[in-house]
Amino acid sequence: MAKRISRRELMQSVATGGLVLAGSMTPLESLMASQLRPMAKRGPQPPGPAVARYPAVLADGKVVQPQRELEVLHKTEVLVVGGGPAGTAAALAARCLDVDVTLVERYGYLGGLATGGLVLAIFPLYDRDNRQVIRGIGEEMMQRLDVLKYGIIERNRAPVYPTVDAEAFKYVLAEMVLESGMDAYLDCWGVDAIIDSNYAVKGAVFESKSGRQAILADVVVDASGDGDIYAAAGAAFEKIKDNIGLVSRLGNVSVQDVLDEHLKNATGPRDDMDSGMPARGMPVTAFEGHVGSPTPAPGINWLNMKGPVGDGLDVAELSRMELLHRRALWKNLEKARRKPGAEQAFIAETAPQMGVRLTRLLDGAKKLTEKEMKTGVKFKDAIGYSGAYANAPEFQIPYGCLVPAKLDNLLAAGRCVSAEFLVADTLRLIPVCWVTGQAAGIAAALCVKDQCKPRQVNVPRLQDLLLKQGAFLG
Amino acid sequence: MMHWRHPPRLPVRLACFVLAILLLWPVPLWISASTIAVQASPFVAICTLLAGWAFGAGIILGLVLSAIAIVRKRWFCRYICPVGLLLDGFSRIGLRKNAWWGKCPSIGGYIVLLTAAGSIAGYPLLLWMDPLAFFSSAFTIRTATDILSGFLSTAGLTFLLLIAITSGDLWCARICPLGATQDFLSGARSLPGSFKDILKSKSHGKARYGIAFSTTRRAFLAVAAGVGLGFLAKRNGRARADRAPLRPPGAIEEDEFAGLCVRCGNCMRACPSKIIRPDTGQAGIAGLLAPTVRYEGEYCLEDCNACTQVCPSGALQNLNLRQKNEYVIGEAQLDPSLCFLVRGVRDCDICVRSCPFDAVQIYWDEDLYVACPVVDQLKCNGCGACEAYCPTGDVKAIRVWKSGTV
Ligand SMILES: Cc1cc2nc3c(=O)[nH]c(=O)nc-3n(C[C@H](O)[C@H](O)[C@H](O)COP(=O)(O)OP(=O)(O)OC[C@H]3O[C@@H](n4cnc5c(N)ncnc54)[C@H](O)[C@@H]3O)c2cc1C
Ligand code: SF4
């Protein structure tokens, strides 16, 4: 069975990893040749069984994909599509309840925008009184980062927010996924939903180097950030355009805090109203090169980019933007090198994935409104909190935001859940994605255990399990 | 201490004292209760009326009490004034026998003349010397956010109490403009030499001692000086207007503001955001202790107009909620060299989110390849939400500046 194979592969990789680790720590002579295992055969391989091919056909100027049966790569109970903050939290939470979990991610690492997007600041975590209101799995991730050298900085220093190291975070997530014993497929794009005649989701179709394959599941959690799966299944959603940037990391930056420097020189004390009144209108000064802010790794800064407003689902627009962003980053670097402390700066890395903020917002059983957010309405089916941000105090997130209005057997998590745009603008932030992810994961596991649909989930039980997993519900 | 023996007076005085405290308590009986407690002073009521910025129930009360003072000499001092009661008490425990000032002339009358004349010029010069304002101001200590402003808010009353301890009735008999106002009203051609005797005499009989204000010439000089100084102070205020700190919503023009403000602290206590702080002299000595606005952690709430409801002198105009939101406290301006968003420090848009009037938007400049918050000055009223929440640290990237100071 496909599942077994992948499990075995996983176990193998754990074992090899362990061996390499052991090797690096033990004196060389203690490693016996007999302990080494033979490698798979290198070079030409015997031909596999013949496979029927059904390429797309150009007929009458139209490209048509012939109808064909898809290979079922895998069967699972809970399928999580997308391995960002929401997806990893969902998969890990569900796996804690001992159901079969499969996590699929289109890139070769976990963490989504929080690692591959190089979006390294974790906020909003705290309420108005600087109490941490987002805990649970996200807190566990941060605790694992705590013990790593250069893993995370500014922890527990509310209202200052922690900043993580992207590579450390990728490592922590890989470790947690491996430990949990779930199945994970990387480099695997979810391209379609599988639905049955009752308009209930039964899995998803993926594209990878292995071709187009299906994964069947009892419940699907769409944590793709863009709602790719629910959109494919036909769920109603709101289309959003938002700023799209490209974040990068600069190396060899010794200006730890340019701001401090600046404050000393430029602006007088707070009471001195004579000084430093900036010019009116769109200012053109002070746009020298920027070096961003420190990360846990010494000498490495991360540089955020807001970017212009665009359609994060339009491949042509995304491609053009990404090229322009790269050009701009290089120009910025050249200007930044004129700054004292940044003369030897270089671009350590541009984010492997574009900084797409919001694209689709689900039409859910409940659409969280701006008014509810600002007035801090309490919900019976609350699954957690978002921290306070700007002048909006901390607010509760109801379970209904994760459940599609019509579609069955699917839950949304992360930045594509059901909320008004201005609310989603907060829900999309990393810690809040942990909250919706963890809740979606537990709810999905409950659907499997109780043989029910997401909208029928026993909410008190869901809340109880959330609490057991360390989440904060007020 | 003879007056303590007049039975009806003590209970009335105590009742008025308690009433004053109730009116001024930080949780007021009704929103504008504290206004009444200051406007009841005939000195404040008359000068404010002359300056022409305020009118209302409190002023009418002040005028009624003024009218009583015409027929009943120093009636306000004897029955109502809470400060008078306090000072009486303190002078009893003090060294009051040493009335070294016995032969000194009264200056209260000059204060009244100067101030009333200044009022006509639009600048009631010494209105802040009203004892009820001192009394009111002392309550501000409960809401003071730092030691200095706490100290300053109680400084006036403390000073009066020190006078009472060291020099007995000096304040009431010689300096207090509220007392002197009553003397004018009661038509005393001569001003009292011994306050004690005045208080003793229950009638409005003629005064017995020293003549402090007998010549119309001196009075005339005082009035002329008041008008002149008033105009001068206004000009001075106008010249300094661009250096003046932010004032609470409803504040009248800067040139008259420092003069009309009685420093009672009512607005500071009324503000739920605690953004109104006493001026510690940023705009020169003239503005000392007048209310200024500072956005440290909080801003001027879009659903509040409390401070505009409690000003006894009209230095802060009475505004309804809509008017208050239209009143321009200042204008927000961005210093891009500090802004987290511009500098790529992190994905900040806190100013945009926090603005209650949608006045801040993020612009993307294709050439500079930078995103930058831009304030729409037509929508911005300077409420300071952006400044209060901007996360750049001690110096905010976006700050509210006095309008017209560019
Ligand atoms: C420039 C920028 C700056 C930001 N700054 C901050 C910040 O400072 N602090 C903060 O807290 N938040 C910030 N955010 C927001 C935050 O990083 C993201 O919104 C958050 O990571 C969203 O989490 P998610 O799991 O919902 O989605 P994502 O992080 O987008 O994860 C989705 C995952 O699903 C995968 N995926 C997508 N489609 C498919 C598919 N079809 N098949 C398989 N896999 C798929 C993706 O590869 C990705 O790994 C910023 C965002 C941007 C763009
Ligand atoms: S809140 Fe301050 S730092 Fe943030 S975008 Fe606005 S001005 Fe910049």
C-alpha cells in the first residue's frame, strides 16, 4: 500500500538522519563498516511497468485534457493541504488525537510564509495588558526554538514581539512532523478537490514529480493560504487583492539598530516641539537604502517589503512582480552599502516564496465582522483569541469562521478563513494562523472519531481538547 | 475664632465643602459638575462673562452669588467658600497670632481690576488666582501621570495652606481676588483691614479699618494697566502660537487661551484617556499649568467630548460630539526616516488601522519602490491614535503637530 511505503521511507530518513547525527558526534573509529547500510543502486534502472499516458490534446484550437483515472497515491483520515503556520498546526493537533494525518506541501520545507516568505516577526501574541493570549501548538513551536542557538529572539518581552530564524523554524517543524508519525508529502501541489455526488469533499488531487495523483481522505483541512482546495471544490469565497512584496535577508550588517543612531542625531526630546517637523505631503527624503531589522542570526537582518497591490492568484502578475522586486532589492542593497555598518552587506537570501497576503476569503458558516472584532464580541464557539493589534483589542475567533457555508468535509485554516477583509487582515498573521490551524486540526480529528460533518462537531469537546493541548480560550 | 460660635454657619460651610468635593470628584455626579464648582466664584463668573467665551448654568449661579455679595458683605466667604473653610482650619493650627501683614495694603482689589480689565481685552490676566480653581486643581493629583504634574496641580492649594499656617488670614484678607470681588460688589468704598472683623460682623455694616483703595486714580491706573497688559499678553501669545503645545479639543485661539484658562484641572480629570497634562512651561511661563495634549499610549477618543463639557471659563469651548470630531487639534505628519514600514523593519500598518477617521493610507511609490503611510489632512483632526500606537519607540514616526506650524 502506498501509505506503508511512504511511512517506511519516512522511518528510513529518520534513521539515516540519526546515523549521520551519531556519526558526527562519536569518534570515527567506533563506526563499524558493518553498521553502514548498502545504498540503492546507482545508474540505469530496470524499466518499470508500462503506464498508459493521456497527454492533453490540441483540437480545434482548444486544449483538452482527456478524462482519465488517477492513481491513488494515498488514503488517509485527515488530509491537510499546505504546510504553513496554519497547516503544520492543524496536522500536528490532529495527529495528537491519534488519527491518520497526511500533510501535503507544495515546497520542499515547512512553515509557509513564516519561513519561506521570510516573514519572521511573530505578532500579535499579546493582549492589551501584555498577557500572551496565543499559546497551544504555536507556543510549543516557540519553546522548541527557545532551546536552539540563534533560534528566536525577544521572547516573553511583551509588547515587543519575537523574531525567529527561518532555518531554525524549518528545522523545528520538520522535527515535529517527523516525531508525530504523520505522513508528509513535500514538493507536491494541490491542484484539485475530489468531491462526491453529495457535494462533500473526499480528498484532493496533487501534482508532483510522480505525476498527477489523488489522496483520499475523510476530512480535508485547506491551509493553502489561498483556499485553493475549497475554491476548486466550488465553495463560495470573496476575492481579495492585497499588497504583494518580496522579503529578503541581508548578511554582514553590523548596524544593529539604525533607529537608535537616527534618534540620537535627528530628533530632540519628545517635548521639544520646535524640532524635526517633517515636510508635508509624500516625502521624498530619507529613502536611502534600508537594512531592515535584526534576526536571531548574528549579522543577518531581514528586510520587509510591502509591495504594490496585486492579484496573488494571477501567475503573469506574480511573475512580473517577482522580477521587478528582485531588481529593486539589488538597487536597495547598493544604496544600503553607503550606510555606515552596512558597507559589506550582501543579500543572504531572497524569500523563496512571494509575500502574498490575502487572496481568497471563505464564505463560511460565520463571517467575522469588523464590528465584532473591534467590540470584542464573545462567541459560544470560540476557538481562541487574536492578540491586540493597533487600537483593536484582543478578540475571539468563532469556530464558524473555519466551516464553509455549504461545502462538506472541509475546514479552512490560516489566512483564507471566513472573515471581513479588515478582520482577515489580522487573522492572517502568523500566531493567529496557529490558532485557526490548531482548531481546524482538532475539529477534523473529531469529525473522523465521531463520524460527523465539520458543522456538526461537538463544540464543547473541541474547546476541551484545545484546552488540553494548551490553547488559550480566555 | 468668634465666627465658629455662630451656629448656623458651620453646618452650611461644611455642607458646601462636601458639595464642592462631590462636584469635583473624579467620578462626577454628572458630566459637567466640576464646571459649576469653579463658575460659582463671582470672580470667575464676572471675568469670564466679560471675556465673552462662556455662559451657562454655572455662570448664572456665579452671578446670583455675586448679587448676594452686593447686599451681604463677603457672604460667599462666610458661607460657601470651601477654601475659606480649609484656610480657617489651618490658620487655627498655625501661627496666626503673628499677623505681620496687619499694616499691608490689600492687593486683591488690584488683582480683580487688572483681571477684569484684561478680560475686556480678551485676556483675563490673573484669573488663575481664583481660590476655587486652586481647590479644583488639587483634585487632579488623583489622575496625574507623573510626579511633576501631580506636584504642580496641588501647588496652588498647598501655597494657600502654607500662608494660612504661617500668616493666618493673609490670603483671605489681602490677596484673594474672589474676596476682593465681593468687596467691590458690596460697594465698600474702603476695603477691610481686618478680615476677622468682617467675618464677625454679620451685617453689611461699614468697614472700619485702613483704606486700601480709596483713590479712583489708582483704580483707574490698574484698569488701564489691565487693558494694556491684556493686549500685550495676547500679542505675545500670538507670537508664540507656533511654539505652543497641542491643546485639548475646543481650545480657543492660542493668544487668548493661556489667559482665559483658570488652571482648574477639570479637563485633565475628565479625560478618560489621560492625554491632557499640565503644561510644564514648554510655551513659556504664560502657559504654565494650562492643559496640553500628549499622545503617550492613548489618543483623543472619537466617542468622547468630556473635556469640552467641563471648562468653567470657556477656554475649551463646549462642543458636541460631532463638533469635537471636526475640531482640529493638530495634524499628523510622518517622518519616513523613522517609519517601520518605509524602512522595511517589519510589515507595519498600525497607523492605518488605528485611525478612526480613515485618514491614513499606504501609498506605493513605483519609482522609489517603497510603501509609505500618507495622511489625508482633510480627514485628520489630530486625534493622535496613529501616534499613540506607532511602535517605533520613544520617538514616534508619525506625530501630531500643531496645525499651521509648518
Ligand atoms: C510581506 C509579508 C509580511 C508579513 N509580515 C508578517 C509579520 O511580520 N508577522 C506576522 O505574524 N505575519 C506576517 N505576515 C503574514 C503571515 O506571514 C502569513 O499570513 C501567514 O504565514 C499565513 O499562514 P498560512 O499558514 O495561512 O499560509 P501560508 O504561510 O501562506 O502557508 C500556506 C502553505 O501552503 C502551501 N500551499 C499553498 N498552496 C498550495 C497548494 N495548492 N498545494 C500545496 N501546498 C500549497 C504554501 O507553499 C505554504 O507553505 C506577512 C505576510 C507577508 C506577505
Ligand atoms: S504606525 Fe508608525 S511605524 Fe507603523 S507604518 Fe505607521 S508610521 Fe510607520
